[in-house]
Amino acid sequence: MTNRARFEAALNRGHSFIWDQQWQNAIAEFQEAIKLAPKEPSAYDGLGTALLELEQMEEALTSFKQAARYSRGNIIYLRKVADVQERLNNFSEAGRTYMAIGEVELSRRRLNEAMDNWHRAISLEPNLFRAHQRLASIYQRQGAVRNAIQEYLAIAQILQRQEEADKALQACQLALQLDPRNPDVLTAIEKIKQNEPLFDEKEPMPIVQSSGTGMTGLLHRVSGTNGENNGQLERQGSDTAQPVQDARRMAMEELADGLFADSDDEEFDRRKMERVRLIGQALDYQRRGMVNEAISAYEQAMASGEDSKAAHFNLGLLYQDKLRFEDAIHEFEYAVQDSEYRLASYFALGESYRARGGIDKAVEYFIKVLQIVDLKTVQHGQADRLIELYENLADGLVTKGEREQATDFANALVDFLSHKGWEDKVKEARRRLDSISDAGMMILGDVLTAGSEQVLESLYLSQEFARRGMYNTAIEETYRAIQLSPDYLPAHIQLAEVLAKQGRAQASATKFGVVGDTYRMRGDMNSAIVTYEKVAELSPLDLKIRTRLIDLLKEHGQIERALEHYLAMGEGYYQLAQLDKARETYQETLKLAQRGSVDDIWKARTLRLMADIDMQRFDWKRAISAYRELRKLEPEDEGLAITLVDLYFRVGQPVSGVRELDKYLSQLVQSGRSAKVVAILEDMVKQRPSDANLVDRLSRLYAQQKRMDEAVKLLDKLGESQMEAGESDKAVKTIGKIIKLQPANVESYKQLLSQLRRA
């Protein structure tokens, strides 16, 4: 008898003993069989079964492992191994065995069985990394977002325990891609960064609530809306974009309505009847998918006089179907003149040019499509700025030859418009964009040029973290966006904004300055201006940036904003105690104000600042020049008038001072404010009692008011001071004025006058 025959006989006897529950005899027979054929798994399986019945667990486990080994992973034997491992409380090893069973089931394409085994594996060994990975990947493909997130968080927890925080964060990022707003994922990220355990060791992993499912395309991700059909947004049956499908439906309805339009016999001639017949045929062929026949009918209808935009649009689509792109372009260029078909025609033009290899021309039209869509989402007052931003986008993608980026842009737009409900998603995307555009308006084009949906998700997360006061985490998230797309300026702006909120004003100003310089080099001057203004706000004494900003504003005719920054720059020099520089700046401000058609209030503000510096430096002559201009601008300002009079006296020009005073007093009288004249003159005389001109005016005013005693007293005091000063001639004139007033002691003044004349 051969060894094989003896092996088979021993194996059969062993199984018979198992049937009779004679375990020891069975063990002896199986051991004999193993000696005869050491690599036959069935003998080890029988031995393990007998040992298990005798509760010799360790020996049974060894036998089942040998059976699994020599069978090259037979699931039957693996299950027995896992069962014994569980009985021995070797849960970790049992989990790994179930993991292996799941892999075998997967190789057989029995996905449900594989997943059952992986779930069994992690129930026994929660730290079984590979099982969580497998489940996360499958759940994600199935669109089971909540379950996928749960597995990703489990992976993150395992990695955190292994002190691999960076990899744990990557797992959380994968979860965020599925649900960017999930609060548990956001919290997990923060805990990992703060080196805090994700979950209490004593508690089971929480079920994560999801706000959405997986999404397709950048605009879908930034809009944060839910998808359909196992996590994927439902695509149209046709490859044509949704706006084009809608326009085609509208064109066919319009042409069909025209077939039944009322007409009288006189006007409805044979030619028109033929055109209606041909359009009817064309519509019928088009509905039935008979493209060549539909084209022929449309062409004949147009040859007989049909010229509607609807017909041209439909014919263009049919030409596209037959790859006649040159002819299609001609039809769409005609149809685009109608606002009803403009959006779809621009899109179709972009598709046609792209099909001909003209990506630059295609992108021009695609940008127009996105601009039309985006204009519907903003306020009327924002339209001009939005149009300018799209012009800058076109300049960047087309004029500067960013071919790879242009292709990505076109792909993203085509993908987006090929989904149902795109209009609602545009509105939601606008809301999300507005939430991350602190430094200025963002456009939908920013979404399509970000380079990766991860960029915008990181910016959104950064905003969320910043709102919670988690600034370091917000900055890290922004750096992640910058690493993904180094040239994407909104990411750099977001970093500057977070730095400012964190109180790091200088670092924020530096970053805004670099962004502003980049915008300027790209030719986006409005964005450069907005960004430079951020720098000026954060760092008021950064006069270099302020100068650059003023130059830009002047170049673009924004005179009032330039004046505002001129004044701020002057204030900066003033705070630095550079008064000469401050005054020079105000002088430039004044020149600009005089050159531009701005309100006089700007000139007045500037002149006051200049005059203030002159007064502080006792530069009376310069101050006079400023106050003279101010008097012209603000003639009713009493303070200006009195100050100017005072300045004339200070520089030794009393005549000019009195002349200026006379002008102001006359102005008061003419405006019905005569009562103020006396008080002003009294105050002036009190300051300069020896000034004959001032005393003369006040005394005459007293005389007019019949206040003779006060007039005489005023002149008497003036005459006395003149005599003390040896000014006899002046004293003679003053006493003569007193005599004319005929005071009670007039004789005494006459005698004094005679003495002065003799002397």
C-alpha cells in the first residue's frame, strides 16, 4: 500500500472516530495521517477538531493554523482559527484573522462578506488600522458619508495614539473632504493639534453626524450642498451642459409656437407657408435624432427667409453634433445677440472653439458664461467691480498664456454646468465665497482657478477656526491652502486677515503689502488699492506704502481717496515730528485738491492743517497765506477772520490787519449781525489799546450809539499813551477827535491841544 493510500485510510478512520466521539482515537489517527502527509491541511483540521472537543485550546489552535497555512488561506480553516483565538481571549489576534478573511472575501468580489469580517475584526481589535482603511474607502465610494467619517476618525485616533499627529490630521482632512462643516471633525483636528486625546478611552467611538455627502467638482464642494445617487451629483443623460439643454428646449418651443401663429391670407403667402413647413420638419427630425435631415430642413428654411435666433441656435447645436464646428460657431455668434440665448450660446461657442483646439478663445467665452452667472448673485452696486475681476481673470488665463490653468478652468466649468441644480449651487457658492472674502470681493472664477477644492476648503476652515478664536489652527489651515496653490492670492489675503485678528498687525501688514505688489504686477489695480489700504490701516506710519497707494489712486482718477491718504500721510509725518515733511505733504494735497473737481471742504481741511503747523513754528507769514485762502473758502468763520487780523499785526502789517478787519465787520453788518461788531472791536482794542486805527473805529461806533463817555474815555487813554511815547502829532489828532465829541470838560481838552501845538 502506498503512503497516499495509507494517509487516506488513517484520515477516514480519524473522521469515523470523531463521528463516534472517540476523541483520543481520532487524535491518534490524524497524527498518523500527518506523519504520512505533513502538508495536507485536512489532517491538521481533523486533529484540531478533536483537540478542541477535549478543550485543549492551544493545541487545537496550532493545528488549525497549520491547516490554514497548508491550504494557503482557506476561509474555512481561518474561521476556525479566529474562533479558537476568541475562546482564548486573544482578541487582537482574532481581529487580525478576521481581517485576513475579509481580504480573501474581497479577492472573490464578495464585498458584503468582506465588510462583515472587517467589522468583526475591529469589534475585537479597535486599533486594526487596515480594517478601518478598507471600510472608510468602501463607505466613501458608496456615498455613506457618515460611516466613512466614523472610520476616518477611528484611523486618526489610532495614529494619534502612535504619536503620528501629522498622519492623524491627514485622516481628518480626508473626512473633511466628505463633510467640510462637520463639527466633530473640526473638533478632532483641534484636539490633535493641542495634543489632547480624541475620545475617552472608556467610551465607544461616537457616531458622527454628517451634513452632506460626497460631491463632484470644486463648485459643488464650495457650495456645501448635498449630492444624490450614492453621494455623487446626478449627471444629465446628455453630455450637453444644462444651460444648453434648457436653451434648446426653449428654442424648440418658440419655433413650435410659431408654426401655429395667426395670419391672414394676404400676408401668409406661399413662401411663408413653405418656411413653416420646413421648420416643422426640422423640429420633427431634431426630436427623433435624425441630425442630417434636421440640418437640411433648417438650412432650407433659412434659405427661404427664416432668421430667428431660435433656429440659428438649434442649427448650431446640430452642426456641433456632426463636428462641423466652424459652421456651429457662425450660428452661435448670431444667436448670442438674443439675451435669452446668450448664456447657452457663449457656452456652446466655448465648446466649439475648444473642440477645434482653441483653448484661449474657448476660455474667453467660458469666462463670459461664468460672468453672466455670477452677475445674478451680487448686488447692483457690485456689478462693475465683478466685471473688472473677470476681465483680470481673462487677462491672467488668456493674455498671459496660462495654458494649463486655462484647461483646468474649462474642465471645471464644463463639469459644473453639466449637473442639475447648478443655479442653486451657484447661489450657495456665492454665500460661501462672501464668507471668506474679508479683504475684497471674490468671484466664482476664484473657485475654478484655485487649483484644488482642498484650497477653498482650507480657507473656509480657516475662517471657521478664526471665528472660534482658534487663530493658530486657522493660520495652519491657511498655510495648507498656500502650499497647495502658492500663487492663489485669496489664500495669502486670508493669512493676512487671520494674523490681523490675532493681533500681529506688523506681520499682517507685511503680508498685505506683498499681496498688493503682486496685484499691481498682474495689472489688477483695484485689488492692489484695496490691499494697500489694508496695509495703511494696520500700519499708519508705513509712509512708503502710503505713497505707493496715493500714486495708484491718482493714476486711476480716484482723487478723493488719494486726498484722504495724503492727509493721513501728513499726519504720519506729524506724529514722527517731521513737520517739514508733513507740510510738504499737505502742500501736495492742496495742489491735488485744486487740480481735481472736489469739494472745497478738502482744500479747507488741508489749509487748516498747514496753518496749524505754521502757527506752531511761529512762521506767521506762511500762516497768513494759509488763512487768506481759508477766508475765501469759509468767509463766515469768525475765528479765521480774527486770527488773520491778529497775524497781520504780529508781522508788523497793522494796515493790512485793519483792512481785513474792516472787511469782516462790513460782512457782519451786511448779514444782519451788527451786534457782534462792538464785541469784536472791544476785544481787539483790549489786546492793542495803543493802536489808533482800532481805537478810532471803536470810538466812532460808541459815538453812533450815543455812548459818548465811553468813546471819550477810549480816546483819552489812546492820547495819553501817544504823549508818553512822544508821538505829539498823533496825540494832537486824537485830542481833536475828543473835542468833536463835546464832552463836559471840553475846555480842558482845548487847552491841552493848544499846549501840544505850541510845543
